[in-house]
Amino acid sequence: MRIDHIAYQRAARVAVVGLLVQIGLGLVLLLFGRFAGDSLFVMGSLYAWIGVLVWLGLVVVFNQHKQERLEALELDELASGRPDRESFFQTADGEIHVAARRLGLMYRWVMPIVSLVTAGLLVLVAWLVLRYLGAVRDTTAEFNSTTHRGWGIALSLAFAVVAFILSRFVAGMAKQEAWQNLRGGAAFMVGNALICLLIGVGVGLRFFGLEKEETILLSIAMAIPIFELVIAVEIVLNFLLNLYRPRIAGETPRIAFDSKLLSLLAAPDNLVRSINEAVNYQFGFDITSSWGYQLLIRSFVWLVALFAVVMMVLNMLVIVEPHQQAVKLRRGALVGEQVHGSGILWKLPWPFETVEVHDVTTIR
């Protein structure tokens, strides 16, 4: 691909689209959480608003790349029309390469500052959420759950799908050398998808009326600040490693907020490629090209589905020993008010139904 101002202009436009999606995501989650009264949506919106800073930084840096390419093109055209161009540009190099100098300053100062501010905001939001959840456990604060569960599931899952598709598209663009820093935006976008998926699971569990529903919801809510702390720690580590990473002339520096953990989810094909290389290294030859390995890869989805079905059937099957009796429970209440003796007992998979088995021959 030709790396010119058109290429960087396209990357800047994609970054603008990501910025608008990020703003829309944060706004909808916050408004729904506030007006519908749901704490999970408010927590998710805080991460989305932090992502706005990431996309804004990408818009600025790619626009500066475009200005630097335009400046280089103009200087080349000007130099080709001057017979004394060599001596002139040698003496005035520091005065005319303004855009290039600004681009260097952005990678040296602006992007590291944006990365550290992003990490700081993630830590701050995680601390506030953990403090709030601690107050909920101490019954000094209330964990709000919306009554509009259908809208909650629809919004969270729809945003999860949109965020994941956009992250895959941006991650595909980032494979090109000129657009490689788009990985940071793709990583944060797939983080939005994960958080929206968590929110959708939390809202969906409320339909089942589980016995320990509040405890499960608090556990799901606890996963959000833990996730934010992990990403913040990775950003700080990337920043420290960038300080000691050798600079190669002409190479575009990798921005610290580019999370490698989230990049694996945004571009899972890279993970598969790394696994294939590791397998080949361990066996000492290219085993991944063999027909058996290729058959295993092609059937991987079906094997996982078969494993899930087998596990679900085993979860539905309960064997009651001769010295035991069992009862089926649904939402904490007896099913059929019948005590089951020894034999095979079938039930609905967890969490719809559970079985309590008791030894009835032992004196306690």
C-alpha cells in the first residue's frame, strides 16, 4: 500500500467514526442507566467515556501524519524546481519541516501523556466503582436494577455486536504499516463489547429470579472495575517499556494505550497464528500443514459445540445412590413436592433447576 496523505486521511476518517460511536455508546449507556435506574449501565458508560480520549488522540495523530505527508510532498515539488535546492534545504531544514517536527513532538510527549491520563482515569473510575460496591455490601448504598429488562438486554447486546464488528474492521486496517496505531482504538472498542456483554448477562439473569440474584449481580459488577485496573496496569507497563525500547529511524512508535490483551480479542487470527507457530516449534516441523491438524481446526467449532452439549446433558443428569434421597428445586422452591429415591433423576440445567441430595441412612 502506498503511504501518502490519502492513506492517513482515510485512517483519520475511520478514527472519527470510532470517536462518534464511542461518544454515542457512552451517552446512551449513561442516559439509560440514569433514567431507567440501572447501576450496571452507569458503570459501563464510564469506561466508554474514557475511550473517547483514546479515539480523539488517534484523530489528532493521524491528521498530523496527513499534514506531514503533504508538507513532504510540497517540499519535494519545490526542491525539484530549484537548481540550488540542495544547499537551500540543508540550511533551512529545521525551519521548513514544521509538520514533521510537530509529529515527532506528538509521539514523544502528547501520546504518552494521553496514555498516562487514560490509565489514571481507568484507575480512578475503578476505585470509585469498587468504593460504591463496598457501600452496597455494607447496605449503606443501593444497587439499582432497571425494570425495563427487555430494553436493557436489547441495548447492551446491540452495542456489544456493533462494538465488536467495528473493532474487527479497525483491527483489519491496523495490519497495514501506516495504520498500525489504529490497534489502540480497536482494543478499546472490543473492551466496550466485553463490558456491554457483561451488562447484557447481568440484565438477562434477572429474568430467572435466582435465589442469590443480588450476589450474582454484584459479582458481575465487580468484574468491570477489575477489568479496568488490568488495562490500566498494562498501559503503564507499555509506557515504561517504550522508554527503553530502541528507536528505529522511520518506524512509527507504538502508542502505550494500545492494549495487547484486548488486541488478541480484536484480531483473534493473530492468536491462532501464534499458536500454530508454537506448535510447529515444539514438534520441530510444520505439523500445522498436515491433514490431521487441518481437520481438527475445521472441526473445532463442532467439537466445542459437542463438548457443550455433553456437559449440559451431564448437568441435567443426577444419580441418586441407594442410601440417598433427593429433591428438585426451582428458584428455591420444591418442584412437584416429591422426594426422589435411588436411581437416575433428570432436571433442567443450572441455573434453572438444582438438586439437593441427602444421605438418609446416617444418624446426624
